[in-house]
Amino acid sequence: MENVQVFRIQVLAIVGSGLLIIFILELIRRKRLKEEFSILWLGMGVVFLVISLFRGLLDKFSYFVGIGYPPAALFLILIMGLMVILIHFSVAISELKEANKKLTQELGLLKKETEDR
Amino acid sequence: MGKVLPEDSPLSFSVGVVVTLTISPGRYIFLAGLIQEFVKKIIIIPAYNEEDNIGRVLTAAEECCPDFDILVINDGSTDRTSETARKFGSVGVIDLPVNLGIGGAVQTGFIYSRKKGYEVAVQIDGDGQHKPSEVRKILSPLLDGEADVVIGSRFIKKGSYKSLSFRKIGIKLFELTNRLLLGERITDSTSGFRAYNRKSIELLSKDYPDDYPEPEAIYFLKKKGMTIIEVPVEMDTRHGGKSSISLVRSVYYMVKVFLAIFVLILRKHD
């Protein structure tokens, strides 16, 4: 019974990570997602795929970093991954904002120039 | 480009004379009084939804400062700010298609001033808080070469300006920080009533903070070796509209400015 449950969640995890990777690749193929933004998501998908394929890995990792309850290590990895992605987003938004400012200024100045002619 | 004048036309000659006179700062010493008349000067007025105030500001500016060009930066206003400003024949208007915030708007003015070769830029807020009649006060130390930047301060001498108490605390805190970090007494860090010379225009046209730029700009300019002095001026309490600074925002203001100053100190080379 125990084994069946563990097997179930393992299959679910493998399918889930696989679907994430396929979904991201599909978005890139359809040009809905730029490669720059896909790499972190793909990386996370691969990490979860590896963890679900080799179950011992998570136990070893949690023992190594000193986490008593292995599933908690899973959350740690997940949250860290999401944090990295979110910071990446903040950087990207800041860059966009800067570009947006420059474009707006340039447009305003150009309009003035054409009006003055 | 427009028509190119032939080299020997009288018009191009006179243009050439003015340009050479205004460009070399070294000659101020010899011909100070004469050249001050010829120096290209501009008043930059950032305005966001100021249709109620901009007319009065522009009337006063035209009256007090006929030797200045006047430029309104309409920062994506949704009201008739631009139309109102355009009724003044001598006033130039730059319409920004989206709202950038005060920093982005004022910087547009600096870029314009740099490109058009202005030697002096005076910034006046579009809300009527700054009196154009006070422009001469912040202008003269700049023209005399005493400073690269002149800030009009409400606090050096008691003026008619009434400030809310929590804002005053913030401003006092800035003053303390200025004294600690710059070793200088700058009493009105948040004042946007400022005069800039060519060097500082060039610096700020390339790098200017987005929001609540005034206190941060002081540190940036000092870091770049500019001399900044303060001059007492009188300011009005707001006539109409609403100040862009509420209580919650002023907390954000403080945090943002101190963070920016901290980072500016960390960022040694750029």
C-alpha cells in the first residue's frame, strides 16, 4: 500500500515536470516566450524531473543541508527557484521601464522638433 | 534639416558670433555683464494635469523673464495643460505621450537644453508653488560663476511658505543627512526651484532619478564635483490641485531617497 502511494506520486511528479518542460518548449516554438525568459523555467523543470526520477537524491540533499523532513527540501528548492525567477522579472521590468522612459522622451523631443519646423 | 545658410550670409555670421560668445565659459570673466545678456537661458516647467495653474505660472514667467525661453514639459496630462500652455505664443511645449513622473519629465527638459545649446536652465514647478519673480535670485550666483547649481530654499530665511509638519520632519532629516554625508548645509533638499549651468545640464541630461529626484540629484551632482549653493526664496503654498505627496507617499519618499543615496555611495565608479 505504502509503495503504491509512493509510486503514484513519483509518476505524477515525473509527468508534471515533463509537462512543464513540454509546455515551455511549446511556448518558445510558438514565439510566445523569449528564450531569455524560458531558460530559468526550463532549468526548474529539469531539476524537478531529475528529483522525481531519482528519489534518493532528495533524501541525500536534505541530509546534506540538514533538513530533517525531505519534502521540506522540495519546498526550499521550489521557493528558491521561484525567487530567482521573480528577481529576474524585476530586473527585466526595470530595463523595460528605462527603455520606455527613453523612448517617451525621444518621442516628445521629436514631436517638438517637427512642430518647430 | 532646414535650409542651410550660405557661409557668407549676414544671418549666419551673426549666429556664429552669438554661439562663440556663449560657448566659451572662460570669457565670462572679461565680459561678464555683456555676455549675461546673450547667454541662452531656458525655464523648464514640468506639468502634469496643471490646467488650473499653468496659465498663471506662464504669465508670471513671461513677465519676469523676457530674456529666457520657456519650455513646458507636459508629462502625459489628461487635462488641457498642453492647450493652455500653447496659448502663450512664446512658450514651447513638449508633449510626452505617457506619464513618466517628474524625473523623466524634467530630464526631457535637460536633454532639450543640452541639444539646443542652452547655458543656463531654471526649473520651475508647474503648480504655481515657485514664483517666477524669484528667478533672478537663483540666477545671479550661477551667472557670477559662484556655483554650478543654485537651489532656491524656503528655509534659509523665513518666507511665506507654510509647510505641513510631517513634511518638515522629512526635510529636516534630509538636511541632517546632507550635513553628515556632504558636510554642507542644504536646508531644502526637496526644492525643485533650481538653476543649472551647462555642466550640470549635461550631467543631468544623461542621468536623472525617476521619482522624487531632487534630494538624490544633490548627491549625484556633488559626486560629479559640482558646487551647489542655496539661496533664500519665497514660495507660495499651493493654489489649486493636490500635492503629489501624501502621508503614505512621503514614507515611500524617505525610504526611496535614502536607499538611492546609500546605493549612490556604494556605486563608486560610473
